[in-house]
Amino acid sequence: MTAPTRPSHPHPSPARLPRALAALLLLASAAGLTGCVGAAVGAGATVGVAAMDDRGVQGVARDAGLATQVRGKWLNYDLETGDTLAVDGSVKVYNRRAMLTGTVKTEDIRAKAVRLTWEVEGIEEVINELAVGDTSLSDAAIDSWISTQLTAKLTFDKDVQAINYIIETENGVVYLLGTAQSQAELDRVLGHARGVSRVRDVVSHVRVKTPEASENPATPTAPKMRA
């Protein structure tokens, strides 16, 4: 098997749910069971969880819509070419920042994924973490396990607002996107990520709020960092 090559790396919440419910939803999301849990707790709870996110309900919905548009462009590309970009690649959007992960077949497909993502109106940044190479079902199972373990660690850490983090794992590398309330919180998140078994590396694209941004959370700042 050819090893995948990776790119080089050059306000207060309006609503709160009981922590156990928020934890349940987060864990279900990591395991791919969001739909089942959503049906059980009702649409109102889903909106409540979104309101806990720093982006608010509208921001969460906006980013979800942008990600859907990207996936639609990828799928159309696959239908036209016979490629599998929409299957091999993943896109997550947080505050209009699109993070691309996964392993695609060629450099040309990788470049096409980036171009198609930029075509979606409203995307303000594209973070290209797509690798080129081959993957296996066992690799995918381990990556899913890592993401689930890390989601659990963040969810049950009272000093981390886990709802503000997106976790993607590819070939044992954990990629993080979102907003940290402080550098101390981000350090805790990175520590949790490094502590999960089988994690080979941690790459953070998380933005850290400044004191000014905490009062007006529209413009968080942020260094991209490798843990």
C-alpha cells in the first residue's frame, strides 16, 4: 500500500442544555447517530445545542449550508468524471472556513477539490488537508475510533466548550477546527488529542478568542499550529 502524502503546513451562550444531554448529542454525532438521537430528543433540543455554539443557530446553519454546497459540487464532479472525490474527501465548515480532509487518488483531484470549494459563495478560507494515496477499511475504522475517543474526552472536560470544536482524523492525524475561549482551553484540547491512543500527530486550525472578541465574538484570532 502506498503511504498517503500530506500537505506541508507552511458571547455568552443564549441557551444551555443539561450537560448530559449535550454530551449525548456530541457523542452520537461522532458515532454517526445524530439522526437517531435528534428524533428522540426533538427538534427543540437540536436548536438548543446549536445555540450553545459560539456561532449561534444562524451561524451553524450557514456553515452547514456552505458545506452542503461544497459536497454538491464534488458530487457533480464525480458524476461527470467517474471519480470518487465526494466519497474519499470530507469538508467541514466553521465560520466560513472550509477544512478539507481525506485521501484522494491523485494530485489533480486534490487540486480540483480546492478549486470547487472556492467556487462556493460565502467560503472565506480553504484549509487543504487532503492527502494523496491509498486507504483501507481498517485505517478508516481506527480514525473513527480516535475521533470518538477525543470527542468524549472534550465533552466531559468541564473546562472545554466542546461544542465549538470540529474533529477530523485521517491516517492517525487529528485535525481540529473551531474557536477556543482561551489559549489555556486550546492547550487542554491539544493535550487530550495527543493522549488518545494511535494518534500520530495533531494539527490545529483553531482560532483563539482575544478578550475583545469574547465581548464581540465576530472576529476570533488564531494561529494555525501543529501540536
